[in-house]
Amino acid sequence: MALDCFFNWREIYCEQLHSFDGARATIIEVVGNQRESLDFCAEEIAKRGLNASVRYFPIPDADIERVAAEQFKPGECSFAFIDGVHTYERTLAALRALYPLVHYNSAMAGHGIRIPEVRRAVEEFAIEKKLRWRIINECWQINHCHTPGQVV
């Protein structure tokens, strides 16, 4: 099971990086104590020659609401990955903080969907915002977060 999870969050990153195709992009990752995803994303950006066009911001889970409000404008983010503290409260807080920042033709994803509290937060958020989402082994993904002009 851990191998599937490891593979899938990497696949989600690679899929998103491939979709940027040299376009300017901003990636926000909400992190707990894990180091491997930070290293992987930075390495993939460099390997694909995207250092000049992709800005990567790993943000500690405890700081996401403050940092999101202070450092980013609505619609500025190209991809958000939530892999912070796997509780209902922190997952929902990260979703609410990042959703307005993700632009209309992008995605939000996260890890830990098999944890009941994480799944409950994702499901409630999707219902609240009328979003469709999917499960990819241990991860979840929401594509095309909102349409242009939609009130978030």
C-alpha cells in the first residue's frame, strides 16, 4: 500500500508539471514533516528545465492560512498539493485557504484520502463548492477548481 501511495503522489506531480509545458506556473505544497516530496518536486522541476518558469512554495501546514493570505493573489496558483497534518480540521483549513488561489484551469490534490478525517474534509469541501473529485489510490484530486468569474 505504501508503494502505491508513493507512486501516485509522484505521478500527480509529474502530470501537473507536464501540463505546464514551459508556461509560467506557481506550485504551492502544504507540508507536514515529510522531506521526500519537497526533494522530488524540486528535482522534477530542475530535470524538466522548468526552474525559470515554475515557482515552487513548500509551506508548513501550521502557516497555510497566514501565508496564503499574505503572499498570494486569487488565481495565482497553478497547482496545490496538500500533504500536511492529516486531520479533518487542518485538511479543511488548507482546502479553504488554497481554493481561491488556484486558477480556473488547474488542480488541487492531496494525500491521505484513506484516512476518514481527510476524506470527510475533502467530501464536505467538494459538496460546499459543488466540485467533482476523484481518488487515485491514497491521493485525491480536484480538477478545474472553478470557472472564470465564479465567486469562490
